[in-house]
Amino acid sequence: MATTNGDTPAVVAAITTDVASFGPNVHISKHPVLSHKISVLRSSSTSPGEFRRALREITFHLGYEATSTLTTKPVALNVPLGHDHIDSTGNKIAERIAIVPILRSGLGMTESMLELLPNAGVHHIGMYRQNLMPVQYYNRLPKKCESDVAYVLDPVMATGNTIMSVVKMLKKWGVPKIHVLSVIASRDGLMKLAEEQPDICITVGTIDEKLDEHGQVLPGLGDAGDRLFGTDAIDDEEALLHPSKRRKFSIDE
């Protein structure tokens, strides 16, 4: 008998066991709509605009799941009733929140997180890889940490080295709780991060099994930054021409 999302009980059991192997602080989404949108994100035919939209939608879903551990405190409010207002009590998020996108691809996840958490601060950290190791080139963390929890945003977790470096940076900064959000994580990278940083929380959309010799996730989704901002097309002088009007290049060219 199939389950409501199409998986058989055996598949669901295997997924549950697989998630448990990463430890209690790792959440891997099993939502079928998210799986569909990740496929859109992967596809080579997805344009930069469609890629940005899909990443925003996926991040909103992952962010909704990741923020379920936040707490609330009571707050007084008024509710309209006809021409009058009645007193009531509501709730507001208790924690002071920092959103930490890893440049540049993490920028594509920031807007959705701000929709969920409009009062959060945003602190950018720029990293690039050199010989599979992370190199920091930008850091906008305030000198004094006044946040209770930091959400680290990076669409792809490959070797885990970049996110690991940012997590260590945030711990040194002094934030008590750290939660990492990635759309796709390699099995090795996720396991490494979970084992070496067991006190942080991690939410991912799906797991890819392989890394190539260059530390790229397979199948992955390509270079998230290039696809997000369409940088591959910057040098195309004929980008605005109809295909029938473009020059035809030979293989030699």
C-alpha cells in the first residue's frame, strides 16, 4: 500500500533510518512538492529567473520547517470588532535572529527567510574555494553578537568545508544556536558537518550520493551562483538577438 506522498512503507522506513544515521539535529525534508521544485532547480533548461523563483520557494519551505524550534512569548494586542477593539493576547518570536547568507549563492535564499523573519538581521559572509578549501573574502558580522540564533544559508553543501568554516566563525562570534539550511547536501559533506558540529541543527531538501574529484556534488545543480545571476550569459553579445539572427559558429571558432 502506498503512502499519501507516493512512497511505499519500505521506502519510508529506509528514509527514516537514513535520516537517523546523521543524528537527531539533522532534518531531511520528505515533502513531495519540495522534491518537485528541486527537480526544477536542477534542470539545465531552467532559466536564471525561474531558478531564482524556485530557490525562493524552496527556501521558504525549508525555512518554515527549520524555524519550528523557535519559541514565542506573549504579547498584548487589540483585535477589531465592528467599530470597537477588544483586548487579546498573541505571540511573538522570542529569539533575536541573524540570517547569514554565504556569498554569493546564499543571497538567493535571503529574501524568503526575511519573509518568514522580517525582524531578523542579515550578516553576509563571502567565501570561495581554492584547492577544495574555503577562503574568506568578506565578513559583515557585527563586532558584538546580540543574536540568539543564526541561520546559515547556502544552496549546496558539497564537501562541507565552507559551511564548517562559517559555523566555526559564528561560534567564535558568540551566537548560542546555529542552524544550517541547504537545498542539496552531499552525503559525505552532511555526515562530516553533523559529526564535527553535533550541537548545530541542519535542514536540507535532499541528499546527493556522490562528489567528484573537484568537490562538486553529483548530480547537484551546477554552479548555484552562476545560475542564480546568469553570469554565464554576461559576455554573450547576441543574447538579445533572435536565434535566427545570431552568427553561426563553427567548431574551430
